[in-house]
Amino acid sequence: MPFEKTPGWLDWYADPSKPRFRVPAGSVDAHCHVFGPGDEFPFAPERKYTPCDASKHQLFALRDRLGFSRNVIVQATCHGADNRALADACLASGGRARGVATVRRSITDRELADLHAAGVRGVRFNFVKRLVDFTPKDELMEIAQRIAPLGWHVVVYFEAADLPELWDFFTSLPTTVVVDHMGRPDVTKPVDGPEFELFVKLIREHPNVWSKVSCPERLSVSGPPALQGEQSAYRDVVPFARRIVETFPDRVLWGTDWPHPNLKNHMPDDGLLVDFIPHIATTPDLQRKLLVDNPMRLYWPEETR
């Protein structure tokens, strides 16, 4: 039976511009998704949204157009803990994609081994209440302890206001911890204010914590780039991302977030998102760390030894 996309949510940008910024050779889009196709990889019955189809072939075409060499594909909540679409995309990439899965306590060691063979190198814990139902922390900790021997890491997605209550859990995890989108800061507040300062403190005090400096289109309140001009797109996010990149240059990642699920106000041009990068990583050295060295060290360590 065909699925129907959640009303009001936009499809991905069909004809992204060619970026003006040329990413370094070997760059990795370290946060993106595949959705379905729904008739091949059905969406989870418990999902809280139904996206448009976004296939591996379309993702790889975008990768090539934007000038990237590799992808890290993150399991989307609309697929729940059914990682078949993710694993299929990683296997089809010829080693040029790694994955971050969603797993449950019931997963077997054999299933974890199969995901590892497909290219999975992490699991994602989502704490954004509007997107997922709460998973008990003891279950999440058990999963983290099981994946640690595989060399996997944990990706956490939360909103800035919830960091105080999640702090103890995050700092007790036995793996590298990668925070999605800087913990979704409120960019109307000061970059040196107490809320963002707490996030900076988390990374500073815990050397196993990394951050993605992605998704300005989700964090910005100053309007879509079409209203601002390309040079100032998402300008209100720049100070936050630049601070993280410059303070923790060896523990930052960047990704497109294609195909940008759940957006209602505007759908970003992925080419303009790439042009955002030199505003937050302002030197060739910082750009190479952000786009090449760091993701390779985390996802393809066998090629960096």
C-alpha cells in the first residue's frame, strides 16, 4: 500500500547549485540520510512522520555534485530500528559510505556483526521528544556497552534546554560521543551565554565528546538564504559553529543533513550549505580537519593508521 508523505513538509531541493567553495579532496559528508524508497524499505509503523523517498542513488549523485568523496549515513527515525535501507546504501557505496544505526536491546551479536560488515560504525540515541518516544537510559547504556568493543561510537541528538538533565548520562557513556548539530542551540541567545557555555564545557571537560557543526537551516531564525543573500546565509548560526570549530578543531564534523526531514518553512539549497563552510572553518587547515581528517579518523580508521 503506498505511503502518504506528512502534509506540509517539504521535499528536498531537486536542483542544488554548484558550490562556490571547493571542498578539500577526500571530503566526507558526515551527516545525511536515506529514506526508503518506501515500496522497497517500508517506513516504521511507529514513526512520527512520513518523508518523501530519498534513495541511495540520489544521495550519491548529490555527493558527486557537491564535490564530496564519502558519506556517513545516519539512520532516520522514520525507519525506526529497521536498518535495512541504511545497510543497503552502505553496501552499495563500494566502501565510500559508513553508517550510524538505531538498535534496540534485543539485537543479537550476529546482527551487530552483520551491521559492522555493512559499514555501520555507530548508534544514534535520539532525545528529541517530538521525533521519538523515550527509550529508558538503562537500555541505552546497555547498547553502548555492547557496541564499545566493536570500536563504534554513540551519536546523541537533543535540544539545548535538555542538556542539564542529560549531562550525567552523556558523560558516563563508554564510547566516543558525537553530538548532532551542536545540541541545537538557541541562536537568539549570546554565543558566550550560559546555555551555550554549558555545551562548550561538556566538550572541554570530556575529551571523548565531539560535535557536528551542521544544520544551520534548522537553527537559524534570520530567514532563508533567498531573503538574505548568499554571502550572509544563516549568519546568526556562524558565531556558534565557528566557536566550536576553532576551539575543538580535532573533534568536529560537518554534514548536509540531506534530504532535510521535517522542514516546513524552506528547503535549503545544498550548494549554499556547502558555501556556509568557509564562514565557520576559516582556514584551509580547519577545513581539512573538519571535512577530511576528523571523519576519516572516526569512520575509516583503518585508512588513517
